[in-house]
Amino acid sequence: MGKMTLEDVAREAGVSLATVDRVVNGRAGVHARTIERVQTAIKQLDFRPDRHASRLARGRDYDFRIILPTGENDFMKILEAEFRATGERMVRERVRLDISQVDVFDGAALARALENLPSGVDGVALVALDHPAVAEAVNALTDSGVTVLTLVSDLPATRRARFVGIDNFAAGRTAASLVGRLAGRRSGKVGLIAGSMSLRDHIERHYGFEQVMALEYPNLEVLPVREGRDENARAEAAARALLADHPDLVAIYNVGGGQLGVVNALEESGRSQEVVFVAHELTALARRQLVRGTIDAIINQDAGHMARSAARILLALREGDPIIAAQERIRIEIFLRDNVP
């Protein structure tokens, strides 16, 4: 049997070619019973649409918007570069990725950016802040027919379509195991620095970290978390305060960005080889400091995988294609000086 066409489906379902086209492309105006007949015919004939031809017939490219944080977070700069590379590859598939930056620590600003998206946008992927105005904007976009994904930090209570990122509870638990094992039998304090406790990924990492530390490492006392907004200067100030206030500081876990600030504080204190430092994301700085020994371990999520996965998922959801869960799962990577690429 040759490749099935829309005409074959129309004959099998007993409807017009225009009706089949509307059903295949998800357009409104078709009765539910007619949709069911067309879908039955598609299944019986094993019809598989030519997606490229379908996009040509749309008369315009898919318009996907990527909203990333402003600021000096090196991982977010890497993620932006990966989205740009992914966008360049997808142009030939009639898919456009438009990237913008917003202060995601400002809930009102992020909500406005979502509310002010132009009409006709097909999908949005954003690094989300756990804020009522942001949640409302996400729900409004979803209700209007826009596909919304969250990146890195999730909003599971909203009607977003999917989250693209690592299991952040597991990442926090992993950080605790690394700190506990690297600290050995020493007793003392452990400092925590987060970007913001309004970012769900930081909340989840913090929770997972404290859970394992309390259960498995009673010799180590976790200090109250300090916020650094993923900025090097603020993270450095927080690390300096931890080092000055706690002579028995055994380790620092940096939940978010600001690696350079913590590195500077450790090196200036002369305790960089004494205090265990576990951080997130394999940036150029992290690679150097892993080799030097100032950073002991990095918990990473592959930015390239994340960008490609978000683009694939947005496109699949718009076209009704299946999503391969194993392909799109963003895995936790652990890097030490011995396996740094």
C-alpha cells in the first residue's frame, strides 16, 4: 500500500477534503462526531501527515517565544546561546524562536512580559517565578490557546503544558550527599546561598538538601539560607558573612548562580581548600575552579539538551505529535575534577 493522502482519509470518512484539513490541523468549526469519524479513518489508514507541507499550508512560521532572566547568571547565558543555535537549525522547518530577557525575580515585570506578548504567538517557554501574577498570566495564555512550558524552575499549580528541567528535589538531595561525603567525619556548620526563595527550583533544592542532611548527617548543622539573586556581588557578600561568622564552617552549598562571588570569598579567606563548596551548572568558571580545587563538585543540567527539548516539545504539542519521555528527560549530571569535560 502506498502512502496515504488527505484525499484517502476524506473518502474513508465520507467528508470533504476541507473538513479533513481542518481536523488534521486542529482548526475549529468541525462537529465532534465528524472529528471522531476523521480520526477513526486516520487510524484505520495509518495516515501520517506531511508536517512540512502542513506548515507551508499555514502560510506562516510557528512563533515560539523564549523568556530568560536578565543578569549575570552564566548558565542562563549558555542557555540563551543554545536556544539561538537551536533556532538557527529550526528555521528551515518553519519554526522561529524569539528570545528575550526579563528580570524573573520581579513577578510583576515577568507577568507584564507574558501579558504583552503579541497575538498569534504559538508557544512560550519561560524561567518562571512562583508569583501569583505570573501564575495568572500563564493560565491566561494557556486558556487563549498558547502552549506554555516552564524552564529550569516550574509552576506545577498552573495550567502550563510541561516542565523542562531536572528534578530539583533530587538535585538538592544529591548536593547534600556530596557535602556529607566530602566533609567526612568533621562536625560543623553548612552555609546555604540561594538566588531567591521565590524560585521553585531553589525552594525544591533547599528542601531536598535539608531533608538528607537532617536524616543522614547529624554532625553537620545547616544554617538559615541567604539570598543572593544569582548576582556575584551579593553571593560574595553572603559567603564572606558565613566565613566570618562561623569559624567552624565546613561547607557551602550554592543553590543558584553567583559562583564567582563564592569563589572570591573562599579564596580571600584562605579557606578554599578547607571548606567544601558544591554548586550548580558547569560554566567556564566552574570548570577552572573544579580543576583548582576551590569548587569540589558541580551538579549540572545540560543547557543544549534543555533548549533542543523545549523546542521539540513546543512543536510536538502544537502539531499533536507524541512526546518521547526518555528523550526529553533532563538528567542530573555530577562533575568532579576527575571527570570534568
